[in-house]
Amino acid sequence: MKQYFAWFYNLTEREQKIVSIGGIAFVVAVFYFLIWSPLKQDLAKQELALAADKSLLVWVNEQANKASQLKRSSSSKSFTGSLTQLVNSSARSNGISVSRMQPQGENLQISVDRVNFESLISWMDYLERQGVVVLFSDITETDASGFVQVRRLQIGKS
């Protein structure tokens, strides 16, 4: 370290000023490019991520409120008749051919080989409006466009 100071003091006064200014400029540049700029860029990315997360949180809260309102409104209507009769009559009126229906306690498990997706959704919506809840569904697509296979649809009374 002494040799660097000796080298510096052996320079002329003008050269010492140039080396000092250059050294300060180098330190500032290193600080800016290696520390300040990356931190600033990362901070900007984190602020964008925070804004996106806040908007997602607002959306999730809105959806949770809607879901709880729907749950309260749907839980007020409870189905009291026979699930089998309701399924048979409503499936016929929606043009759905139920391939298998199996009671499981107070619930009912249904299978449909091939059904138009829109008809299935309409039928499930009708069942829910009657106070029936869908407990589990296993639905797969078929090779025909717009048609699905209901492997398992378990419904119950709310």
C-alpha cells in the first residue's frame, strides 16, 4: 500500500488531480452499475408484482363475496323429494340419457356415456336451482366436438 502512495505522491500536482478525479469517477460508476442500477430495476419489478398481487387479491375477495352470497342464496332452497325421480325427469326433459344411476346413502352417483356439453351444463344448473348440490364430477371430452362423457357425477341434497 505504501508503494501506491509513494507512486501517487511522485506524480505532479496536475496528474494527482486527474488520478483523484478518475478514481472518484470509477468508484461512482462501479457503485452505480453494480449496486444502484440493479437495485432500482429490481425494485421496479417488485412494485409491478405487488400491484398485480393487489389487483389479484381484490378480484379474489370479490369472487369470495359472490360465492358466499350464492351459497347463502342457494342454501335457502333445499330439495326434499326423491333425487332419482328428479334426475330421471330432468334428464329426459334436457335430452340426456343416463347410463347408470347408483344411490350412495343420501347421495346419487350418475354416469352418462355421451352428452352435449351445453345440455349437461344446463341440466346441472337446473339441478342446482332445485336445491341439489354437485358433490363430485369427473367429466372427460370425447372424440366428437362439443360432446363429453360423464364418468361420475355425484349429487346430493343441500
